[in-house]
Amino acid sequence: MANMIHESSAEHVAQGSKGHTARFGIIRDLFIFWFVIFLVVLCWTNNILVTAILIAAYGLRSYFWPNREDHALYIGGAILGPIAEIIATRVGIWQYTIPTFLNIPLWLPFAWGFATVLIIRIALAFVKK
């Protein structure tokens, strides 16, 4: 009987730990998301600096919280997002103030890649139980 109580409380602690970890992941990724947006808005006139901020932010997140799936998400977002942007700017739906190539800024693929990772991770944290 005592063994069953011990096993039950161990399961409860493990589930609580998973919930705590998921909550931390949501808070961490939301903070990173808004902090990076703040920095991009603050530095938007300098394409090189914004590019460096986005690369550094993704690099730091990957270093401290590695996940191999994130790299595939990042690359997919970095390719597909800018393709849509290039098409939209080419046909005149919108334009960027300081485009670098193909009517988009240098930093845009990095922003799409990082945003893809953060949005997927935040959404999955809400779905997982």
C-alpha cells in the first residue's frame, strides 16, 4: 500500500514538472518573440544590425534550448516566407522601405525562420498536455 502511494505521488510530481517545463517554454518563447520584435523595431533602419540581432537571437535560443526539429522549421520558414514576400512585393501588394534584394530586406528570411520556430513552439505548448 505504501509503495502504491509512493508511485502515485511520483507520477504526480512528474506531471507537475512537465507542466512547469511547458509553462516555462511558453513564457520563454513569448519573451524572446516580443524582445526580438522590440529590437527589430528599434533598429529597423539598419539591415545589417537587424540581421545580426535575428541570427544571434536564434543562435542563443538554439544553444540554450536545443531541438533538432527547430532547425527544419527555421529553414522551412526562412525559405517559404520570403518567397511569399517576394511575390507580394513584386506585384505591388506592399513594399519595404529599405529592401536589399528582390524587394525584401536582408533580415527578412531570418525573421521568417525565427518566427516560424517560435510560433510553432508556442502553439505546441498550448496543445500538449
